[in-house]
Amino acid sequence: MTQITQPAPEGSAATAPALLSLHGVQKHFGDLHVLRDIELEVTAGEVVVVLGPSGSGKSTLCRTINRLETIDEGEIRIDGELLPTSGPGLARLRSEVGMVFQSFNLFAHKSVLDNVTVAPIKVKKVPRAQAEREGRELLERVGVADQADKLPAQLSGGQQQRVAIARSLAMKPKVMLFDEPTSALDPEMINEVITVMTDLAKSGMTMVVVTHEMGFARRTADRVVFMDAGRIVEIQPPEQFFTAPRSERAQDFLSKILDH
């Protein structure tokens, strides 16, 4: 299958220098070739939504960006700097890339506020008073300020995921990665997390979002990346992707997704 890249319109965000770039990225799990010749650039303030069937490589793509998964070939750059493979340089660059997972991964024995402040205090050496002040502001921003002193188990799934978003924002990242952030939530809790993500996008945060939430993709994405079998099949603005996808594979995918 041939990889299709869609040139950005004149004057669009994608004509600016890339904040995040992946070139020639290859990844294998044993004999399984999960990422094939990945070429992708994301500019500052851009929201890129990655869609595709299960097993297409979406989550693996997301996890390679902060080296949670290593790559076999190619390069990944953040703000022009090559992503290191290990050591202090990797830790520093990781602090500039926030990630929100399917599961919330909060510290069960720490309060909500402590979950948000622990990394700025330990990693960035932010004074505790400042970290707590900024942490409370972030909890207010995601709508759970009144939960600051509770333990994660006392919160709903949607509230926990909003805390996880606040925790990532506390490190003041250059880019935010979301790997199926609503997939573990009950249906009634999905919207509250999508609302926070939409507000974050409107604020100018650079975002790469792996999701099955088609409404979010249509309303919020600057570009949609469609993957299948480890390849990027096409990249389109959402209005074009959802109304006139170029590839037969995307047409088939949408016909199944949008009919349900």
C-alpha cells in the first residue's frame, strides 16, 4: 500500500517549522512490522488526530514520540532536537512531552493535588508552594478543583482522567500526546474529558490524539492521520477526510464506523 501525504494549503499551520517530526520511522515487535516508513510533521499549536482500525499502529506511533517504545530505524525530533535513546537528555525531552494514557496511572496513595505536583517538584525542582498553587490552578482548569484533597479512588473515571491531564500539563509540555484517553470511561463520562481536550486545543496546545471519538476529530483536528497496517495511508483536513477520503481503505473504515 502506498503512503499518501497531503500537502498543506498555502499559509496553513503545517507550512510553519515542525515542533514534532518523525522521518523514516520503523518499528518491529519480533516478526511483526508495526510501523512502516512513518513520515509526519506537527507544527506548534496544531491538533493532529490519528485514526485507524485496531492493530494499525496508532498507539505504538504515539508511544514512540516520547520513547516509551524504541524505534528500529528513522528519527524523531522535538523542536528540532533529536530524541535521545537514554540518559538525562531523554528525561529532559520527555518532560516536554505530556502523555495521557487509556488508564489513568495515578498514584493511588497520593492525593489528587500531590499527583499533580510530584513531578514538577521532583523533576523540575519547582518550590512546593509554587507547585501547589499552579497545581490548584490546573485542577480548576480541568474542572476538579474541589477534588484536590481526595485520593484517586474517590473520584469517577472521568474525574481521574481529568486529573491525569492536569498532571501532564503541570510539566508545561511543548506537546501533549493522548492515547485513547476515553476508551476506559463509561459513556456518560466521555464528554467531560472531551470538553477538557477541546478547551486545551482552543488554547493553542500542540496535540497528537489517538482516538475513536469521531466527533472530536471532526470538530477539533487541524489534520486527520489515517493509519492501517502500520502505515500512514492518508493525511487530510477533517472536512475532507470525513466527506471524501482518498483511499479505499479509509472509505471502508468510515463506512463501518459512521454507520454505527
